Amino acid sequence: MAKKRLKTNAIRLLEQRSIDFDVLEYTVNDGQVDGISVATKMNQPQELVYKTLVTHAGADIFVFVIPVAATLELKAAAKAVGVKKVEMLPLDQLLTTTGYVRGGCSPVGMKKMYPTIIDVSAKNYERIIVSAGKVGLQLHINVDDLERVTHAKFETITQ
């Protein structure tokens, strides 16, 4: 009998829109959910694996998708979304804001459509890997499809 795959909001949304993607699974038995550990567990090059960071400027929420080994440049991020300053969303607000938890936050299928910026480095690849919306699941998706489904812009937002 085939193993039934869990459907996250991200997976459901991509299927509804007939967007091609692959789900990659990894085992979380050591508590390590940072992007570099995830890339290693999946035996994938770090440069193809991207993390989703959620920020705020007051009540406004912004989503940034950057390589797992990179650091978000907050000034560049703020400039990219047209505000003076952004700060990381407190972890205790992540689930209620996005519907996702740390280590399983996908840029696809959040509770609301937030302005999303993908680091311009993603344009170097046809497909990248982002969270599928649950710890242990990742999406391997075409960069242009990710841009379309999240209504994202590409900017240089990392150091």
C-alpha cells in the first residue's frame, strides 16, 4: 500500500493551481530544523535550499525568501518593500500570522497573501527548494512558478 502524503496548505494550493513541484522529505530526529541542516539531511546543495523569513513593520507583514546560508540584510529588505525599517516577526506570532511553524514556514499558502521578496540569487537556478509547510517536508519548485504563486518580486536582500 502506498504511503499517503500529508497535504499542507502549500501543497494543496500548488495542486489547485496545477503547478508542478516535487516534495522532498527529511527526517527530524535531532531537533535540527535550520536550513543548512535541512540541506544536509536531504543531500541537496545548500545554494538550492531557501528559507522563508517573516518580518514586520508595525502591523504590516513582509515575507523574504533567501538562501539558507545567507543572512537577510534588514536595510535592503526594508527598501525592497518600501518601508523605513523591518524587524523579524517574534517567533510566538509566526503560527497565528502565517499558519506555519518555525522550520516549516512556506512562502506558499500562508493565511494571507503578504508582500513577498525572493532574493535575486534564485534567478540563477531553474528550480529551488523551499519549505512545504511542515517540518520534514520541502518543495522543489520552478523559480518562476514560485514567483507567480506568491506574487513575489526579486531583489538583492542578503549580505
